[in-house]
Amino acid sequence: MKASSMDTHMGNISIDHEAIAQYAGSVATECFGIVGMAGMSVKDGIVKLLKKESMTRGIQVFLKNNKLTIDFHIIVSYGVSILAVADNLIDSVKYKVEEFTGLEVTKINIFVEGVKAID
């Protein structure tokens, strides 16, 4: 288990990276233009849309010197500006994850793995 921890005047707080990834994923999927998280099959290299229960496989959380870096592998909606979607994702996730964890988010990397038409 990888966890982020911080010392406070009341004791030590430890947050599992999986919990941060779940929260960041739920914030990300609320952003306009994002269809969902992407998972890549190592065996055949095919990218697929992950279900909500397994969306954390498309998100990696790294902690260094009490600062977070979050990598998102996403699938975007067809016809939307990828730059606008990325800016919205970065602003929303940075603000909400910092508020949620109390840790600074220094970098958010976005990997657009595919485009999907919305039905």
C-alpha cells in the first residue's frame, strides 16, 4: 500500500494513493468533455474505456516531498477542444484534491488515449 502521510499537532495522517486516485477520478469524470478513464492492455496494446469501479487503473498518484503529481489517462468526447478539456480538468482536480487532502498538487499530466463519440 502506498500512502501519503503528514504530521499534524494531533498526530500522523496517512492517505492511501488509491483513495486520492478515486477522488481525483470522480472529479475528472464530472468535467465537461471527458468520457472516462482509459486502461491499456499490456498484452495487446489496446486502449479501452474503464468502468467506474476500475477507473483508478487509469490514474497514477505520486508523492514526493509532500507534493502530489497525478497522471490521468483519459478518453475525450468527439468534437470538443482537447485544450479546453485539459485546462478544465487541471483546474478542477488541482483545487478539489488540494482541498480534500491538504497536500499541494504540483503537476497534473494528461494522456489522451482516445476519442469517443457520445450517443
